[in-house]
Amino acid sequence: MRIFLSGLLLTMLLVPGYATDWSTNMPKAKAEAKANGKLILLNFAGSDWCSPCIRMKKKIFAAPAFQQFADKNLVLVRADFPRKRKNRLDKAQVKHNEALAEKYNRQGIFPLTVLMDAQGKVLKTWEGLPRLSPDAFVAQIKPLVKNKPAKKTETGSLNNAIKLDETHGLRVFKKTLLLMGSRFEVIVVDQNQITAQHHIQAAIAEIKRIEQLISSWDKQSQTSAINRAAGIKPVMVDTELIALIERSKRVSKLTQGAFDISFGSIDKSIWHFDGSLKKLPDAATAKKAVRLIDYRNIVIDKMNSTVFLKNKGMRIGFGAIGKGYAAERAKALLQKRGVKNGIINAGGDLAAWGNQPNGKPWTIGIANPNFKNQAFARIAVKNQAVVTSGNYEKFVVIDGKKYTHIIDPRTGYPVAGLKSVTIICPNAELADALATSVFVLGKEVGLDLVNQLKGVEAILVDDAQKVHYSKNIPLQNY
Ligand code: ADP
Ligand code: MG
């Protein structure tokens, strides 16, 4: 796969939580507050000596309730007054912070938190660490937030939530609909509603076309024809399908079979994720079914444009790569039509390109596997795909244990150990396939693989709720 060799650089920034971006520049903060109809929350702190300041940061500012609210309504500014030598700020910053103290914190109270409007007019202050829950703190700010421009929107969060921002005559147009059994969103940036709608319709048509080609549920699809003829004869199919199978096989090779589109041989026979499965199949049954899973037995004849599954009972399915493929193709089509900025959200598998209308990169929230509608991390992406495979999507519970819909081709059993795997890389199809692969490979081997692939990054959440990152994800703590 060309992408492995191309060495595309990742330009991204990872910040835990929502509005963890604390500005240290008041003039800039004022401009942002003005442009987006936000208020400014200025916090005076002594980051290396003032323990109430540190507690405030942990208890209030780090709380999701605060962060979610701040993300939409506030520009956060920090004026830090460190005392330790090594934490010393540069001269300009010291001057900037002292000027702020001169204006808003004459008495030198730490922490001191000041809510002001975009012009710097003080609306409310909190001296010391407020004895308030994050919710109560937010509740004190809420009534003061008004005149917010109606332009700003936030999409409902599904798996990976997208934050949208609109300015400069450019607007975000979006359509949500059910495709490939998942919630899809097509998002384009345009100045004109009519052209935007045409673009969106074209993308939807493309996704539908792909669904018809690769669905293994649809009896009319070429994929179903291949499955029906397993062990009998090669089936002639479109080159597009052959190419997708070829790339899938390459991922199988790369992952030593952890990823295998012929997992489908087992899917229907012993695993049912519709609630009808009440007990685990015994090892012998699983083992028997596993025999049919082997990507090497998917025989491609490019000359004749045929695909042949060598053994009777073999089946292929694109559950782990299809949505990524569709997102990638829809993106390519829109780019060809001249759409410079947009996102295809294929049931939480995202392909983003360009920027938001305000010129800033798209920011994407990574779903918290325990609370699907909450993000635990937010990343700014530039021409990247962000894909999450989670065991909260489809699963069965047997004897109180959760089993995911991802199957280890070696054992025939659902994989355990991880709650979610997010892959970030320039190509949504690859991201989709790798998310599933890493799920099967597990934390160590999976991360090891990702760390060897240029331009591919991963965020894993394990069963103990611990988060693991691949090597090149820069973490920021405030
Ligand atoms: P999601 O559908 O939640 O995005 P995935 O991309 O990980 O999650 O796809 C999971 C689907 O992939 C399963 O429902 C199944 O159809 C298929 N699948 C399961 N195990 C494997 C495997 N080892 N290799 C390839 N595909 C798999
Ligand atoms: Mg996948």
C-alpha cells in the first residue's frame, strides 16, 4: 500500500478534554471573544506554588462540565506567576501578566478568576478557590453569556464528534442520513447553499454506489456473488472491488492475519450479534469455523478480473474497512468537484480535509468508550482521517462479560483487552482497517505496529480504562 511508504507527516495536536487551550495573550483572546461572541475567563495562578490554584485547575477547569461549557462560550486566559526559576516565563510574558494584574488583580489574590466581556469589562470575579462544583461554577457564568451569534453550531455527537465554526461568508452545510447501516454525515464548506446541496447529493450517491458493491447482506451485490460461488468458481467483478480486496489482503499480510476479510466465514455460522447468542460456542466449534478464515485463499485473477474463494463455506465481508473506504471515496469525489474543506463522517469514522470556515483546523472529539456521547480527547486535524473501533458499538454479553464484534481469526473468539482503538492517519480506509487490526493484535503488538508505520498514530483505551498513545502524539496538559 503506497501510503505505508509515503511518509506523510502528521500535523496535529492532541489536547485532553475540551477547552484546554488556555491563551496567554489577552489581545488575541479579546479578538477571539469578539469574533465568536464569547466571554473571557481570566485566571490568575501560581502554577508552581499556589496549591488552591492547582486544586482549582483540577477540580473545576479539568471537569468535563466546565470544559464542555467553556468550549462553546468562553475564551480562557491564564496569567501565571511562577516562582521557581526553571518555570520562569519570558520577559514579554511577565510584562503582559503584570499588566493584567495591575488592571484586574491589584491585591494579588491567588487564585483570582475574572469573567469579562470581549471589551474587558468585568462581569464577575471569584477570589480564591470557589467552593463550588464544576456545575455550580458554570451555572454562575451561564446567565452572563448572551448575544451569542447564532452561527456557531455543534453537531450532535455520535462516535467522534465534530465541532463546527462558521465565518468569512463560508458556511458549513451538513446532511445526516443512514447509510451502510450507520449514521453518516456529509459536511461541506461553501458560500452557496445550492452548490453545497449538489455536492452533498453527489457524495451520498457515491456512498450508496459503494454500499451496493460491497455489502455482503445485499444479495444483489458482487460481494454476495463471490460468497455464493465459494469453493465452486471464480466470479467476475469490477476492478474497483478487486482493488479493495487486494488492499485488504495487504493489510492482512501486514498484520499477520489479524485483519482478515474472510472472517465472514465464521460470522454467520457461530457469532450473532443480534442478541440471539446466549452462550459461547465451544472451542471445537470455533476452531472448525476458523479453518475457513484465510486471506490467502482469496484468489484474485487480475487478467480475468475475477475473485475466487477457494473453500466452500468461505465468506468475505468488508465490515472493518468498508465505511473507511466509502468515506475516502466520497472525500475524493468532493475534492474533485472543487470542495476544499469538508468532512465525511461514516458512523464515527471520519475523513476530514481542509479547514473550518474560520481557517482553523477541524477539531474532532474522541469518544469516551464508557460514555459514548462524551469526548475524552479532542484533536485538531488537517487532512487526516480519525477512525475509532470500540467494543461499545456492537457486542454480546454472556455471563456478564462483554464480547465485541471483532473476531480474532486465530481463535475464532471475539477479542478482549481493549475498549477502543482510534487511528489517525491520512487515509480513512487504512485507518478503518488498522483500527480493527490493532483491536485484534492487542495493546502491545498493536502499538508496536502503529509505531512502525509512518504517518499513522493511535490512541488506545484498555479494559482498565487506561489510555495508551502511539509515539508521536504530542500531549499537552493544560
Ligand atoms: P465499526 O464497525 O464499529 O467501525 P470495525 O471497523 O472494527 O468497527 O469493524 C468491525 C466489523 O469488522 C465487524 O462487525 C465484522 O463485520 C468485521 N470483522 C470482525 N473481525 C474482523 C477481523 N478480524 N478482520 C476483518 N474484519 C473483521
Ligand atoms: Mg475498522
